Amino acid sequence: MGRDTEAKCKKCRREGTKLFLKGDKCYSDKCPLTRKSYPPGEAGESRSRWSQYRIRLREKQKARHIYGLREEQFRNYFEESKKSKEVTGEALLKLLEKRLDNVLYRSGLANSRDQARQLINHGHIEVNGRSVDIPSYLVEEGDVVSFKSGSSKKEGLRELINEEPSRIPTWIDVEPDNMRTSVLSEPAIEDLEETLKVNRIVEFYSR
């Protein structure tokens, strides 16, 4: 499996928006994007005009970086969303939102999706009482995601909980004291990633 070693803050600068890849740092004054809002390698605002291809490519790359996916993974989600009876773009975002690592992050039980993947890979998480170590696991309505009993007692893991109201969507219910979240429904349209212009992603793959 290929490993992405590029600095996370460079990704935010390249896309020109916060992708929230560094947890609490993204919400603080230490965020490099607040000091250098231009892309890396450019000394200030670029004067070149972007082609339609570049605009669509950057939107697709932004989505990949937000959810921490490789190109092959992201393309597979797009192909699956095309088979849905829903609008392709909305179906794509719903699939991404239902990933287990995203649900942990959205619930405030992890400071970033990267950290959520680590917790899952290290065997700290269970779904409906069964251990799940696959970050791409897709949750369904009625699922209960929680830390294992042994993990929930570790003070270091309890300190990860960050109840950021703007992060928690309406389709999940969080019990921070129990380090648990319940999936109430399918991801709601109004709670999907608002910074993404998903129609550009569809156009990129449909070219």
C-alpha cells in the first residue's frame, strides 16, 4: 500500500482551505494557512488562470485529502456511487461520511481522521460490540460505535474526546462519557462536507 508522506499543512495551502488534517492545530492561530494563504512554492497570490480541468482536479484532490484516501480508493467510491439511485455527487459524499474513521472524527472521539484510523487499526474500536479494525468499514443506521471497555478506561484515550459542536452532524448521537456514538440515520444532506463542490468531482471523472 502506498504511503502519503507529504506534510498535511501543505495540502491545506495547496487547496486554499482548511482540510482539518492536524486536529486541534487547525482550530488555533498556529495553522500555517492563516499566515500563508497562498500555495506552497508561490510567493504570494498566483496570477495564472486555472483551466476547467485544473479546477475539477483540485476539487477532487481536496476531497481525497479531507477523507485521507488514495486515488484508487476514491475512484472506487465514485464508481459505486454512480450505481446509486441518488444524485451521484450526494451518494459519493454519503459513502465517504459513513466510513468508520470519519464517524469517529465527526463524533469528536478522535481529533482527526488520521488519528481515528490509528485507533481503529490498533484495535481500540468496536461496532455493535464486535471488534472492527478496518477504517473503511461503512456504518449503517442503528449501528453503535464505541471504544472497547479496556480502551475506554485509558486516561490518554479519554483525553482525545473533543466535543466540537460544528463537527457533530445530526445523523449521529454522541455519548462522550461512555465514549460511544450511535448512527441514527443515513447521513443528512445538510451535514455533508460543505466546503466541497461535488459537481466538479463528478465532472472530473465524467470527462
